[in-house]
Amino acid sequence: MAELPVRACHGRQSRRDTYERFLPAGGDVDTAVAEQERIESLADGIIEVPGAGALLKALNGAPWAVVTSAPRNLARMRIHAAELPQPDVLVSAEDVADEKPDPVGYLIAASRLGADPARCVVFEDAETGILAGCASGASTIIVGGYRPADDDLVTVDDLCAVAVIGHASTGVELAITPAAS
């Protein structure tokens, strides 16, 4: 049963809704939310997704964005804790009225980057984010262990499987080594 709440909340922004849905009757939602926020503010154990730093460095100044369901301050803290550069564009929970799987976060990011969403690549690890990335019109790549039951999206174990192989005035060319099935 513990897996169900994690699957239901990963990639979503509302802790309160999740706790209201899964806490036992009489559970203190305010206390649970406050404790979750305290835990999330800790930076211990936060590391980059393997290959993220190298991929960002290889972008060589090409603009990139982070779209997250996390609050802006928490997202910036986690990026810093992972020793990654801050993105050119950060779209956080404060920037969107509708959470993933609504594609609005990715559409805002593309707009702020001055890019057509169809020319963007989304790297996602959560089902709701994957759905949002696809709905935005961007090429969407699944990163990590999530494997949808019936999907033909490219999946990589981590970002070591993604390499920048060229830069052009129209964008960046990537080479992707999909995960073994």
C-alpha cells in the first residue's frame, strides 16, 4: 500500500491533497504537511542524476529549463545541493495554476526560452510529468526506473545515456542510447 501514495503524488504539487487522500481518518494534515516541508528542506543526500552535470556543460551555453512541481525555493536549493548550475528558466509550482499532467509548465518554459515546444526535449521521471511532456508537443524521454506498461517512448537509465553531438543555429543535436528492455 505504501507504493500507491508515492505513485499518486510523485510529480504533483499539492501535498495537502495527497495527505487528505491518504492519511488515516483523524490524521493531522497540517502537521503532516509541515513535517514534509521540513524534510524536503534538508539537502543531505541530494545528488545529481548521473550525467546531468556533464550534459549541461556540453550544452555550452544553449538555453535550458527546469519544470518542477516543487516550490521555487525548494527547487533552487535542490539544484544547488546537487552542485548543478541554476537553469536559464525555472518553472515551479508558483508559476502554474494546473499541475502536471497539464502541459502548461512545459509550454511556459518553451515560451520563456523562445522555443517552439515541438523543438524541445523533456527528460522526465514521473508519470504525470511524462504525460505533461507528451501533451506539450515536446519530444519526451523517460529517465530512471519508471517503465510504462504500454508506451513507445525512449527510456534511459540516467543522463549518461544522452550526449550532445552538435550545435547549430537551430538548436542542439543529441545522441541517445536507450535503456535495455
